[in-house]
Amino acid sequence: MSNVGWIYDLSRCIGCHACTVACKAENNTYPQRSPLIVKNGKAVAVNYRFVFYMESGFYPNPQRVFVSMSCNHCKNPACIKSCPVGAITKRSKDGIVLIDDDKCIGCKYCIWACPYGAPQFNPITNKVEKCTFCVQRIDAGLEPACVTTCVGRALNFVTNFDYTTSGANAPDGFSDPRYTNPSIQFLK
């Protein structure tokens, strides 16, 4: 069985958010139009992929690193173990972790269990959603939308992920890969 995965080059990401926009467009996630609803100073939105910034160092050598994250389609997903109704499964042919909307009860246990913040609650459907690795594109022989849109070529798709590199070179604050074996390797 081969497993799909991400290779993410931290030195190549410019923080443009093209991957976030491509993911939102491909998956038509909530909200589909503006204006955004804002609660407690934060926009209410479902984003399967997001970019955050990490700053370190001091003058004269400050550093800013951009990190694009989504579901890592782990070898041992915490979300599957936490789901009380069996709505989350892992495809045996490629390791893609999917949520069955018909079974999901919106309890949010998977949100709390995931160390990467991947599952997102949709306030309109009252269900949890997450990155599907653009399964519809994978099944058609295409790469995920976020990968094809990455202008810096920082985000790469692999069809035979090597779990011995799981979480390798992760930025500070990344959850210990031994717990879930995420299908992501970082390059610096």
C-alpha cells in the first residue's frame, strides 16, 4: 500500500496564501461569499488549508517563516480514534483520511484530538470538515489544488510517503510526530 503525503520546503514559502485560496475554491468551503461573519474578533470560516507565520531571532538577524498547514493524513490519526460514530476513515489504497458527512454528528471530538488543527466545524451544516487531499483530483490522476497553485513550489505531493521522515525538520511548536505519524516532511 502506498501512502500519499506532503513534502513542504519552509525556505521556499513566501506566505502568499495561494494554497489557501486554491483549496477554498476547489472545495467550495464556507463562506462562499463575503462579507465574512466576525465573532470575538475572528472571522467565522472553514479553511482546510491555512498559512501561519513564525518569527524568531533578534536584530540584526530576525527571521520569519511561513508555514502552510492542513490535514496531514496521519498513519495513526487521532481524529479516527476520537470519533464516537465511526464517521472518519482512512482509505486503504492511499492513506487519505476522510469524514463521512452522513455519519458525522458534529460533536467536535476530532477537532480537540487533532494536534494540527485540521478538522474545521461548519456552523451552517453543524458538521466537521477537513482537507480531503483533493481526493476527487487524486482519483482523476491530478495533484491537489494547493500543490498546483503554490507559486514558490514549497508544497509538494508525493504518492509513496516514507514514514521514517514523518515530521522531519518540523518548525518549532509542531506536535511530536511519534504520536500520529503525520504524512508530512519539512525541508529547510
